[in-house]
Amino acid sequence: MADKEASSGKSYIDSAIAAGQSVLGSITGNQADKDQAANTKSQAADEKDLSHTVGKVGPFAATPQGGVSVDDPSRAEGSYNQTVGSAKESLGGLIGSQGLKKEGQQQNAEGKGQEAEGQLKDYGGGIGDRVKGGAESAFKGLVGDREGEEKARVRHDDGKAQQRSAEQDIIKQNE
């Protein structure tokens, strides 16, 4: 179900429509309205899930809508520093070297900070590109500039990939 129009906003609208259909079905007792409400609600949930989907391979991310992004380099640097810092900390504990252990703890903490900084840059930049791309696409569509509209839509979709990639990593870290 790779619908290029799947979005969180559309899913919220469909959820509201489903609620209205459900109320109508409850008032009238019409089973067809109740069934339609359940179907619309299910479709809204699928749209929301699709809208939040992102595939990641290393620092690269892509969405079903065609957006692509590359992680901010500080995310990979931070992850590297966390790994090396953890290794130093473990080795220092194993051989009884408090200096190496403390050095590893410090490097691990710095790596977490670097990674978080990169995630925030990607998250904020992604939101910014989505907003700017969406607004520009709407404007270009109104004035009939189809090429500009498509270019702005790509900016929106790439921003979405960037934002969802950061969200996915942040959620994974907090589980």
C-alpha cells in the first residue's frame, strides 16, 4: 500500500470521518454505517503507520513516498565514540585501570552528546524542509508552476525522510 498521499494529517481527517460515521451508525442503528466507520478507522491507522515508515541502511533513509536523506555526520561520529568509549570502559574495568575506565566513560558520554546533536539537527532540519517544501509546493501549484511544485514536493518528502529517520533512532534509543 505505497500510497504517495499517505500522511499523518490525512490519517487524522479519516479518523474524524470514522468517528462521525460511527456516531451516525449508532444513532440510526444502520449496520452499514458502523461497518464503514470501522473500515475508515482501519484505513486511517494504516495511513498513519505508512506515513511514519522509514527504511534505513547505515546513514541512508528512505520513505515509501520517495523521500531520501543522509544522516548528519555527527550521528555516526557519536555512535563510534560511544562504542569505543564502552570498549575502553570495559577493558579498564577488566584490567583494573581506573584511568582507562574513566576515559572510556567520558568518551561514551561525549559520543551520546554528539549523536543527540546530530539527531536534533536532522529532526529540526527535516521539519523545516517539510514545512517549506509543503508551502512552496502549494504556492507553485496555485500559480501553475508544475516543475517548481514537483521540486518543492521533493524537498518536503526528503525532509520527511530526514525527520522520520531521526525519530526512529530516538525512539529506538529510548526503548
